[in-house]
Amino acid sequence: MKQYWPILLGVGIIAIGVAILWTGYRDLLLAVQSTNWPTAIGVVKTSLVEHEVTKQRDADGRREVTDTYYARIGYQYTVAGRQYSSDRVAMRDYSWADKNEATEITERYPTGSEVTVFHSPTDPSVAVLRPGLGWGNVGPLFFGIMLSAVGAFVVLLALPWRTRRELSDAHAHLAKSIARDHTDLVLPVRLTGNMRRGTRIITGFLVGTCLTAVAALLGWAVYSGQADQLGQAIGLGAVAAVIGGLGIVMLVGCVLGIIGLRIHQVIVEIDRDGWQVGEEVAFCVRQKGPLHLNALKVYLRCEQTEREQFTQREKDGERTNIVRHLDRIVYDQLVAEAHHVHIASEEFFDLHGQLTIPAGLRATGWYLTTEFQWELVVIGNIPWFPDYLHRFPVRVIPAPGDELPNTRHISTVEELNEYYNETTAEST
């Protein structure tokens, strides 16, 4: 069940974002329609400035006080012989950090004055004094889009993709996927790649669609003259142009990415299972056409992950065990490259290379609290399309006599947890 809670969290964030987006969309439509609503004469019963104080503490523990001012205008009006009351000035509440701005609204609608009330023809209880769009209609749309995008990103990250660490724990750095027909292989061992194909495309499509839809709504509202002031119309038009441009750019990138998914995945083959530190080894990168590449580059990379585990004492006396992973690249070397490659349909381009694992670097696996991961990284630069990047984990073994003395080599996470339990028991 634990592996599913990130997905549930992401779905919950999406649900909240969609609810906020729907509320903002509904209010935006009402704001647009309100300029054509029938009117009635009303009388202001209350006109005052409401002061709200919010107290909180920042990350450093310092106390912060925020003052917010609202203009509360209560009024009554009669429609078809029935009396109604409302306190809504516009479709979204007006709030300010400066009291003078709220006071200007109350001075515009003093107590006892007559006002023109715009009410819904289907539900007269829904009414406003200032019809049309305002800046308050934009905030919920942006907030809903951002929450939905964050939730979608969390779900995509939490889906059961095969991660590099899972490949390591399963001893699947090298999938000896030697085909039944050995003629398909250039070198004896074929590596298993690790790439989340389409993750960024889906996220970009969701965000781009939402941005474009909101821009279209704002643009239509401004074009039809629904903004209550010229300045707001110009401002909303500029906002619509900016977010619409961003949405179109993201959607174009998604289309190019979808077309790019038709590109055949890179194949990497090596001469043996298990590269020894200090020895020279051979590899071959194979790319199937049709494809034109500006450049094809292969990097040998080693990433070091340090696992820290410590106990933190809380104020109530309880202890919390905290585990932290610190990642850094300790070796990154270009080992092969080719430029201006044109591959015809159904043909292969083979990029051969040789490399040597430098002496003095650690082999694949856990060394007490430190893990070393080796991989071949293939990067393809394609004209007019997003570049692709494939990672191929490889297993590096230590040279004879290269093991550190008095060092316990740990090859799995289970062994590492067992080691921590032993050391914790000894310390207590």
C-alpha cells in the first residue's frame, strides 16, 4: 500500500486543483454574463471596511503579521415585487493590503445611497454592483492550473516505472537479453535502457491545454467588451496573450515530442558482462533509421550516493529516524561521438568505441553507506525535435586485490538496513 500513497496524493491534488479551476471558470462565466443582466434599483444598508489580521511564523520562527482589508457593502433591491439582499460588489471579493483602497469603495457606495444592481435573470438572488471581469477572476484559474499540473506531475513520477535503483537492486544493470538469433547482436551482451518515454509530453500537454483554454476565455471576454474598465481590458488582454503564447509553445513542443516517440530506441551492446576496473572494454551504440542526427554522443558516468541516517530528538522527547541520500557525479567522460549522421529507413548506424574504467574508482555496489552506480548515457541531437537521452546502467567489478581492507561490501539495500540495525544495537 505504501507504494500507492504518492499516486493517491497526486490524485487528491488534481481533484483540489480541478475544483478550484471549475469554481474560477464558473465565476468567470458569470462575470462575463453579468454585463447583460437586467438591473434594479437598490439601497445601500451597510458600508464599512472589514479588517482581517493573519498571524503566522516564518521558517526562522519569526512572527509575521499580515493585514487585509475588505470593503463590505450590503444592499437591498426588489425584483418582481420580492425583496432581496446581497453584499457582493463583484463576482470576486475585493481585498487590499492598503486600507485607503478599501475606503475608496465604501465612499463610492455610502450607506443610504441608491445603487444600480445587476441581477441574474434566472436567479435574482445572485447580484453584483460592478459587472464584468476583474483581476479577481484570474487568480483562481491560475491557482487551479498550477495545482492540477503539480498533481499530474506527482502521479507521473509515482507510476511504477523501472527506476535505475530498482534495476540495481534486482541485479538487472545488464539484461543478458541475448536473442535466440545471435545474428541480431553486434556484441555479446545487450544492455537494458532506462527512460521514461512520454512523461514530459503528458505533463506539458496538460499544462499547455489549460493555459490555452484560459487564454481563450480571457481573450473572448475582452474582445466582447466584458471588462468593466478600459485598463482592466488592456491588462487582461496582455495576460491572455502571454499565457496563450506559453500554452501554444508547450503544445507545439508536445506535438514534436509525440512525433519524436516514433524514433526507434537506441540499442547499446557491450563485449562482456561485468567491466573490470582498469581494463579496456568495447561497446557499440546502434540507432535504427529513418533518422537524421546533428550529433550522437556517448558518456561514461559514475554517480555516488551517500546514505546518511541519524536520529533527531523532538521537543516532546520523541526520536525520529531520518534517512537522507546525497547524490553527486564523480566521473563523467565523453567516450564516443558522431556528427551529421543520416540513417535510411530500416538501416542501422553503429557507433563503436572503447573505454577504460579508471583505476582508483569504486566498482558498482554498496560500500558501507555509499553506493556507486555506473552507466552509459546516450544523447542524440535531432534537428527541429527535442533531444533524446537514454541511460544504460552497467555493472563494474573491482580488479583483483582492489578491495579495501576492513571494508564490508554491501550489494543490496536489505544488507545495508541489516548493517544499520547491527551498528545501532552496538551503540546502545
